[in-house]
Amino acid sequence: MKYSQEITINLPRKIVIELFDSEENLKKWQPGLISFEHVSGKKGTKGAKSKLLFDENGRKIEMIETILVSNFPDEFSSKYDAKGVENWSENHFSEDGNNKTIWRTENEFKFSGMMKIMGWLMPGSFKKQSYKYLEYFKEFAESA
């Protein structure tokens, strides 16, 4: 499953990138994030891996983030591996000329096991959840 989304953030791109590229800010805009732990590679660079632990309504979800592209301020791309799900996420940040930033994402999900059924039955829920994270970040950034 592939899809694109975008949101406009009412801040200059330089500030958006500073807020987005801060490990300390993750819990401020990712509800349910319990921990973010660097595992290997040089932090913030291509190939670096981190373990994320989320609490989704009492259910613990662990995933491994692998950075694929770290080319700020233009692009940050990563792959997330969790039980039954692989997610590739490309993030592009552009200026609109009015001190606003357009954040565009390209997402691809691949499912296995029981998650294959969930992905087939409820593709809209994955898109909705992805967009929620864009909204959470926008709200956090604009109020920071």
C-alpha cells in the first residue's frame, strides 16, 4: 500500500527542521511513544538504527527505525520494522515563500502474517493514523 500526504506548517522551514530533527521532541508530538533508544550507527545519519517502543491502547509495539536518507533540510527518509509490518517513509520539507513549510510524506506499507489481513481490511486506518502524526507535529511546532 502506497500513499502521499502533506500539511502546511505556519513556520519557516529552518525552525520546522530544528523541531523535527530533535530526539527530545519526539514524545511531544508522538502520542504513546514510551522510549526511543539509539541502537547502532552514527546517530541521525544513513544506516543508523533506533528502537522505538509505543503503547497503543495498552498494547506494546516495538519497532526498529533505520535511517535511509538524512539530507536536511530537504529530505529525511526511514524504514520502520515491526511485527508483521514494514513501513518506508519519505519526508520532504519545502518553503512556500510566506514563512511556511510544506511537509510532504510518501509512505509505503508491506504486511505479513495477521497484519496482512488488517492492511487489506482497513487501509484507511493506516492513512488516517499517518495524517494524525502530521497534525500532531504541526500543533506541537506551532505552539513551541
